[in-house]
Amino acid sequence: MKDTHKLLRNLKSLEGPFPKFDATNGKAIAALILGILSIITIIFSGFGIILGVIGLILGIIGLNEIKRFGQEGRKMAIIGIICSGLGILLTLFFVIIALLLFMSV
């Protein structure tokens, strides 16, 4: 009986303030997918910005969770942030070019 209590105390002392998950962070995966989709949907000008902003937010939140909980997916979150930012910038660039072309005609 004493051994059982000692074992339980040892197990509790091994636990940290946060549980450690080895799985890939879901927000990092979502950021990557939305970042890629934001680049693909540049044709639909407003839609690319929406996907890019959501992907950017999820990527930043995912990076914080990865650091806090020790999860996998850091590279995915970073690539998702880059793709989302690129999707936002390209969409804004094409919208501005389209507006300038239509104003000059």
C-alpha cells in the first residue's frame, strides 16, 4: 500500500503545469490550408483577404500554443503565416491595380 502511494506521488511530481501533447497543432494545420487557399483565391478579391486574415490569426495563435504546450507543427504555422500574408498582399495589390486601370479608362 505504501508503494502505491509513493508511486502516485512520484507520478504527480512529474506532471508540469500544462499537459504535453505530441500531436500536431490543429490551428497550425488550419493556418497552412487557409494561407494556401488565400493565394489560390486571389481571383475572388475579397475572399482571398478574408482567408488570409483568418489564416494569419490562426497561425499566430497556433505558434503560441505550440510553444506553450510543446506540440508539433511549428514549421506549418510559420509557412501558414507567410502564405496568409502573401495572400493578403497579393490580393490588395491586384485590387489596387484593377482600381487604377478602371479609373484611367
